[in-house]
Amino acid sequence: MSALIRSVELKLNRACEQVQLLSHSISDWAANNPVTADCKLSDGRLGFQLIQKDFTIAPSLDEWSLQFGECVHNLRSALDNLVFALARVKCDPPEKPISIAFPIYQDREKFEKDGRKKINQLPMAAAELIEKLQPFQRDGSHKFGTPERDALVLLQSLSNDDKHKVPSVVVLAPTEMGHDFDVSFYSDEDASANVQPDVTVWVGPLLPGTVLMELRTNSPLKSVNGAFEGHAIVAIETPSGPVAVVQTLQALHQYTNLVASQFRAFF
């Protein structure tokens, strides 16, 4: 390993370890804490609600949020360390070290205005390769996707949120829902009058007391029998909606490592 990129390799390796630890922690919790619910008849027996019960063990959202942020920081700073190492290849130490950073831009004009100067102390071939990796290069095709869907854009957004905001790790609605309910009306006529069922299913963050599912009827129910169990996922809030924590970090680590690998020939 070149001494110049030792910090890059160390941070990528540490991020990999963090993903594995977080994955084990979340998987163990989810396996031992199924989502369960009580069934409650609505007023006038006009339907019923499935209301989430307490988890056996509360999810470690604060700890997972810290671990998530630490992993994202290592990935994002690994790219900045990489660019600084590339600058040292050209001139060691660099003349203007404070202006060196790995640019991530969705817009070419903004890159030309603000981003290019972050890499103007690098070997020309390295700077050209970084430009080719910019999200604005994606043309919207099925093969290359759109700039806003680029993994570097997500990494940048998560990194900024972790530094300047309070990242929100949440437990989301179950990935698997098992329910078997037998609903009885007082007459066949009442049953026929309630087809198709009027049902709402909750897909947001899970908390004890959340109404996971609600069936509304225009005729009173005689009885409701059955059971419910599901398994939740742990997610992080992003501008485009919640994404699974572990799968997102795994994908970001893979892509960041791929980006870094493109520059190992310079060392």
C-alpha cells in the first residue's frame, strides 16, 4: 500500500467494519423483535384497527444513527483524502492544501464555477478522471441513470445531514406482514354491502400505538378473529424518502471503493 493513500484504505476498511457491525446489530434486533399488534373494534363496530404493541426490546435508534453517521463520514472523507493524496503526487506538499477536495456536482455549470478549482492541483489525468465520475455526466438513459440518482449525490447528502442536521434513523413498516383475519357480519346482506374492502395500511415509521391497518365498514361487525406479525426494517430519512440503513451503506461502500480503485494506478 502506498503511504500516500494509506488513510484512504484505512477509512474504507473501517467503513466496511462499521457496516458489518451495524448489520449484525440491526439483524439481531429485528429477528428478536417482531412487529405485533392488537385488534380493536372501531366505534359502533364499523370496522377494526390493528394497533402496534410495544417491542420486546426498544430499537437502539440513537446508537444506530451514530454508527451510520460515522460510516458515512469515513466514506466521504476517504474521497477527500484521495484527492489530497493525488495532489501530493504532483507537488508534495501541495501549494494550496485548503482548497483541495473531492467535488460532487449534479450540474456542469456549477462544477465549472466551483468544483474544478478543487482539483486543479492534481495531475491532469487524475483531474480528468474525477470529472468523468461526476454525477452531471449521467445522461438519464436506462444504462447510466440520472444525476440525482448517482451514489455520490446520496453520499454527499447523507454526509451533509450528519454534519449539519440531526440524522433520523427510524423503524419502518414491516417488510413482511403476516395476518390472518376472519371478519364476520351479522348478515349476508351486510357482508355483500362491504365489497370491496375499505382498508388503509400504514407505511411510515413504527412506534407503539401506531395504527398499522384499519378496515372501515358501513355495517357493524359481528366479530373479528385472527393474528398479526411482521418484521420491520431500519431506515434513514433522505430527501427522496426513507432508505434501508444497511443496504444503503453496503451500496455506498461498494461504490466509493470502486471510485477509489480507479486512481490506484497513480500511486
